[in-house]
Amino acid sequence: MIETVTQSIFINAFRNSEEFKEKYSYEALGDLFTHLEQYEDETGEQIELNIYTLQGLYSEFDSLDKFNEDRFPTRMGFTVEDDWFESVDKLRESTEVIEVGNTGRIIIMTDF
């Protein structure tokens, strides 16, 4: 049995969850929904609305620098910027990247 999920239902599933209501911005949830819909259209594969699974797969970051800081923490007080991704395009070569509107924020598939 399949239930059609609208963008509003998708966003509310996260917003009504005590655990995940602050994990994504409203804009990011809209862009993630669009991304997942496009994936379904392109592959014919249906995605289950399981916020526990999705929040484990995708993370939102305020910027590429914030992602780099989180992914490559400081070593002895110094950040090793040589390990950083220098652009969103370089990061996109390693994983899925969804740019959140014109905000500078990004959503990445964290399992890479």
C-alpha cells in the first residue's frame, strides 16, 4: 500500500518530530523533497518516508567551510585545510550535494 507524500507532509514529518525538528532549515527540507522526487522520477524507485533513515543519510551545513570544519576537525589546534574540499563542485565529485536555494547552505549525503 502506497501513500502519496506531498512536500507539506514531508516537511511536517520532520518539523513535528522532537528529535529532528531543528536538524534542517525549512528551505533545505523543500529542496531535499524535490531532490528525492527527482530521484524517484529518474529511477522509478519509490522512497519510503522514513525520517530516521533520511536524517542519517543527509546533513545540512551552513556553508562548505562549515562542512569542512566538521569533516576535518582541527589537529592540535590547527585546521589542516589541505584536506578540505575547495569547492562545492569538488565535493560533488565525492558525494551527492544539494545546494539550498541561494543561501550558501548545502545538504550532503553523508555516507561517502
